[in-house]
Amino acid sequence: MRVKSFDTATIWPPPALLPGTHWVTTDVQRLLQIFQSSTAPEKAATRAHAFSAIYNRYCQPIWEYIFYQLDGAEAEAKDIFGQVWLVALEELDRFEYRTDSVAEDPLRSWLFRCAANRVKQFHREKQLKAPLELVESFLWARLSGEDTSLLELFAPTVKSKAAELLFAVTERLNQEQKVILRLRYHGNMSFMEIGDYLGKSEGAVKVQHHRLLKKLRTLLEESMVWDTLSDTPDDLL
């Protein structure tokens, strides 16, 4: 587990270089007005300076928030930090600085919401990957005849998720594959028992089962399958 510390982040984020001190002393509402009004090509430098001044004003607290929320995962934090400022660059023209806002600094609040949304999205994507790996492990273990009691004990939802996963892909299997899957997974039958049921040799069933596992893995890799199993995420902030 990463230790939460800003010691590794003392030289980050890098400040933007600005010509003259007036950019530092100008209030943020005026900086936003300059940025939004300098869309003409001949004012590109002024627009860039205004954005850089806004960046310098908020970059440190935004960075510290992201770095802390990601438990000091510096590479991931830097990636999200960059995404936040790309969003700002694209969306600031449409931002309205409301002086009657409840927030003391509306622009700061907006930037923090952008950061919070990105952090939330990062954690959601991270959480979605882990259950799928666990469900796959359970599924392969169960289909291979291994003992899955510990997985069921410590992750009680994994069995139902695996069943949902099988249901999602069975429509794309032929009838015999469905039978083998049902007997192996739900019936926990051996290859010999399945062979007796189907009138085939144990070796033939093993070959079919191996091919079936490969097909299942291919189907599992298709994002649309997992999307049908995942809960719909809550709206972002």
C-alpha cells in the first residue's frame, strides 16, 4: 500500500512561466474575462498567458487533492491532473463566473469538481476490473473441477456473478456446448460422467471442454459482455 505523502510531490506541479508580475496580481475573475475574450488569432499569446495565470493560481491545491485521493500513486495522479487541465482549457470559454454563487470562489469549486469527477472515474474503473478477474478465476476453477469453497466463503457474490456471466455468453454457444457447460458448472460432473451422458468418450469431452473454455475466454474479453453485468455507475458530481 502506498504511503500518503507529499514529499515526493514537492517539485510538482511545474508552474507556468509568465511575462511580468501583473499576471500574478490580477484577480481571477479578470483573468477569466481576458481568457474568454481573447479568441482572435492575434490575441493567442494573451489568451495563453491568462490561462497560465489561472493554472498557477490553482495547480498546487488541485494536485495535492488528486495525489491524496490516489494514495500517492504519482504516475496516475499526474495523468488525472493533466486531464483536469485539458478539460479546463476546452470548457473555460463556456464557464460563467457567478458572483452570486454560494461558493466563495466559483472557478476553484468548478476545477475541484472536475478533479473529483476524474478521481471518481479512476476508482470506478479500477473496481470494475478486480471483480471480473475474480469472477473469471472462480469460473475457470469451477469448470476445471477445482475446489471453490474458499472463494465462495470470502467473496459470496462471485458465484452469482459467474452464473450471470455464463448466462450472458450461452446464447452464443451451440446446444452441445450448452449441455457440457451446464453439466460441468451446475452439475459439477466429471468428464467421464459427461461423456456417458452424451455417449462420447472421456477424451472427446475433454477436447470439447478445452475448446469451450477458449471460446468463453474470447467472449469474456468483449466489453459488451461485462457491461451487461456491471451496475450502472452513479452520476458524477
